[in-house]
Amino acid sequence: MCGIMGYVGGDGASGIILNGLAKQEYRGYDSAGIALCLNGEIKSAKVVGRVSALARLVDDMPPECMEARSGIGHTRWATHGGVTVTNAHPHESADKMVTLVHNGIIENSKEIKADLTSKGIDFITETDTEAACQLLAHLYRGDALAAMTCLAKSLVGAFALVIMFKDRPGEIWCARKGSPLVVAYSGGASYCASDPTALLEFTHDLFFLDEGEMAELRPDGCRFFCFDGTRREKESIHLSWDSVMSDKGHYEHFMRKEIEEQPDVLRLTIDTHTILTSVSRERDLNLPVGMMKRVNRVQFVACGTSHYATLVARNIMESLDEEIDVSADVASEYRYRGVRGGDDTLAIFVSQSGETADTLAAARLARSKGTHCIAITNVRGSTIDRETEHTLLSMAGPEIGVAATKTFTGQISLLALLVMQLLKDRGTLSASDEARVIGGMRILPSHVHSILERESEIKSLAEKYSDSKGFFFIGRRECVPLAMEAALKLKEIAYLPSEAYAAGEMKHGPIAMLDEHLTVFAFVPDNDLREKTLSNVEECRARSAPIILLANEGDSSARDHANDVLYIPRTERELFPFTGVVALQLFAYHVARTLRRDIDMPRNLAKSVTVE
Ligand code: G6P
């Protein structure tokens, strides 16, 4: 939610900030703005729309603005107040002393506004952010640290704030509570951003602000403080990601590029983490000895696509150990459902970004109950990585497309390996299952490769069905989470009504919706549930719904049940989602492309959801 970029150094700030904003545009893209500090003046430009529109506006600013050596910028995902230029960040205090950008929600903004209004300060926006801006200006008496300390104490809610004071050129101030902010210093300049990918072209050594931390950025370095104003020494974290990884290259969309990277993600994950199953205590994880013998309950917790990844993992765990009590909850429900916890419980939190507010809060709740916790995230240094004692990093590299693709594959492959290690520690993983599933995983990269080679076939299918009124994705057992992820992809990037159902449930209601305009996309891997699923497919066919089947190669009789069949390679039963998802990502991508949707930045969405 919202992308922030700040720079103070010896070069022109505007280009660096616009470039940093463009790299974080997937965080929010309703409106964008920049403020540049120049000769004791702060000049700003704001626009409804994308960073490209802001860049055009910056081109029209007075030429001397290009000389500014410090500035801050923002891309917005609106929470409080409509999408207007006035509500776009940066915001400026009435006395023009403070200019700031914000990511998060100030929950006591109404109270602050009422108080300051009664003191004669005029508010001009509908945002919660303006309250922080006006309050900081009100508190500021020439001592930035003192004013920041008071501000941090007065604000309730979540915030990453990046601030310039008009009378302090060459300084940028930051504060973080609840929303991510990363700081870097390199070669006579300091930077801050919401997302590390925006800083990798300058340095790989990054300072991730902790909860309740502030920073002062200057061209000659950064200083860190607690909210009470005391100095804090901070270690940088080295991020090995390559900045080229977040380039689109020759691809039309990041999403398409990221779909294609999946064989590498699988290979890297399996090569790096097969050690998970070959030793009982993995180095990164360092779980307490004997923990899995004590644990009799495993809880997976996540949001969105990460939740569907945990459903895949839950099914694998159940398939390999019929005794274990395993659940998978969405984080926003886990928090309020009164779930059990303690020393006999292991909770596994999965978050691509490591910053999703609900997942973080759920993990904090579990820790407070004494539950053993493991986090899986794609971002080293993210909040969940720093807050959770045992973290495993997925190996997907930066993902820019808002719709998750390769991070899902990274998560499910890592989760499958983790599940096997945990069951091995528990003494319930049979050697034959271990060999079977690991063996099956090793050939996944080549299977995914062969699906990518069928893109033109998938594209034709997508074009043929893109005028469908909507879609039902149906399947059984391991195919249910796959159906959910497929439906989500189509909603996210094609804006088409799409539902996922356990195939056996169709007749209990949804079948009433079917006619020749609603397409049913059914998954029928060649396994023990094939015939039952095909019976459900026939029930849909009898109601005139066009049918597409996702079936295993060699299943020629699948054609008797469908208008179209998409064939994918055979896998071990538990692994069907690993290959199926790639075909379905490509299908969603080409439907969205046919409908001319904004695939990398779908309307109303943000990649990282840092509000509850
Ligand atoms: C948002 C994104 C989804 C993502 C979900 C969870 O809703 O749009 O693509 O799956 O957040 O994100 P996380 O970073 O926790 O995996």
C-alpha cells in the first residue's frame, strides 16, 4: 500500500525519486507526487494517475527544480479521501514548514484535526495524513528530533512517514510503526523507500527500520533513533537480489516474465532446500530439538495467494500423515476465531512480502500464546522475517506484477519440503513417500517448461473464451486450492466474475447459475478422483455450460467430456497444483490481454497490503 521514495545527496533528486517510485508503483497507483527541496523552498508536483504522468509534470517544473539535491515522492493507494490531486501526497503544513509522505492509516486523525482546527489551523485535504503533517508543524520549534519524538507518541495507527522540514535542507526524517520503510547510505547519498527493490541499484546493504524507529538521513550518512529520541546503532542487512531481476526486459508485462521464471524458482528452491528433508534440523530453521514430537497441531496462516499456497501445503501434509491435526486459516480470521495455541502447536505464517498487516498480527498473537512459529517469506529483512525466530526464505526473487505467480510457486515448493522435514522429525514420513515426492519435485522444472512451450495453445483457448460471462473453476482435493488460485488470477487481472468450487459442491447451489454463457473449467488429473470429478463435469455439461478440462497427457477420453482439453504432464498426485497453476496463470494472462486489461497494475489492487 503506497510507495515511498526519499533521496538526499549530491545528484539531482527528481530523477532518482521518479525512478524509485516507478519501481514501487505496484504498491499503489491512484495518484503520485513529489516534493523537492531547493534554496530553502519546497516545490511539489502531484497528479491523479501514474508515475509516468508525474514525470511529465516534473518536466514542466521550473528548470532550477532539476538542481534539487533532496526530495521525497509517493504513489498512493487511497484509504482516506478520494483520488484527487489535493489528497495526493506529499502534504504540506499550513505554515509550509513541513512536507511529508505517508504509508499507513492514522487512526486518531479526526481527534488531531479537531484539536488543531480549534487552534486556528486550516485543513485542506480529506486524508488522515494531513493530521500528522499539521501536527508535526505545530510541534516543531527548530528541533527536529524533539518534534518527531512528540509526533510519534501522539499518533495512533500505522505509519511510515518521510519528512522534509523547510528550514533543514539536506535532511530527511523518517519514522516507522506498522508500515515498512527501508533506508540506505551509499557514496555520499542517503535513500529511503517502502520496498528494498527501489534501492538495489545503489546498494545491497540496507537498514530495515524496526517498529518504533526513526532515522535522520543526510548526504554523509544516516542516524537511527528510538521513538523516545535515544540513539540506536543498527546493523545493515545484505540483500543478494540483483537489480536486473526487477527489470521487465523484453517482456510486455512483468507478470509474463515472472510466469516464465518459474522453472528456475522451482530448481533453486529444490536444490537449496532439499537439505530440509535430508537432515532433521535445518541450519536456517534451527527448530528446538524434539519439537515436532511434542506438536500435535499444525496451523497454516496467510492471506490471498499465500493462503492458497498454504491450502496446497495442508493437503500435502494430510496426504502424507493421516494422523496430524492440520488447519489453514486466512490471517484476518485466525486472529478473531479464538484458535488454540501453546507448546503443542506449530503455526506456519506465509507472506510473500513479509509485510501483510493481518499476517503480522496473527503471528504476534500466536507468539503471545507460546505457539511455535515459522515464517515463510520472499523478502529478507521484512517485518515477518525480523519478528519470527524461525524464518525460511522462498527463492522467487523480486516479484513486481501485482498478481502473484512465481512467489506462489516458490511458496508451495518450499512448503512441500518443509512439510516433509516436519513429518520426518515427527517420525511419520515413510521413506517411500519421501522418495516419491522428492523425485516428483525434481522433474517439476522440466514439466513447467513444457507447459510454457504450449503457450500459443493456451492463448488460443483464452481468446476463444474471453467473452464468457464468467467462469467456474472446479476440482477435488489437491485441485481445490488450484481452483481458488485460478479464479483469483482471473478476478485480479481480467476483472471477470470467477468462482472456485469443490466439484462435488456444484450441485448444492452454484449449478443454478449455469447456462451457455458461463464457462466451467474443471481439473481432472488421472487419479482416484477422476471419475467422480467427471460426473460433476457431466452435471454442468447437461446445463449447457461450455467445459474446458485440465487433464494429464495421455488421457485421450477426457475429450469426450469437454469442449476443449488442455493437457499437462503427469505428476505425483500431491504435485498436480505445481504444474496446473502455470497453465492457469497463462490462461488468465491471455484472457486479460485479450480484454486489454492493465495486467501488471490491475485496478483497485495493491501488491503489499499493510493495513488491516
Ligand atoms: C495482496 C496481494 C495478493 C497477495 C496478498 C498477500 O492482496 O494483492 O497478491 O497474495 O496480498 O500478500 P503476502 O505478501 O502476505 O503474500
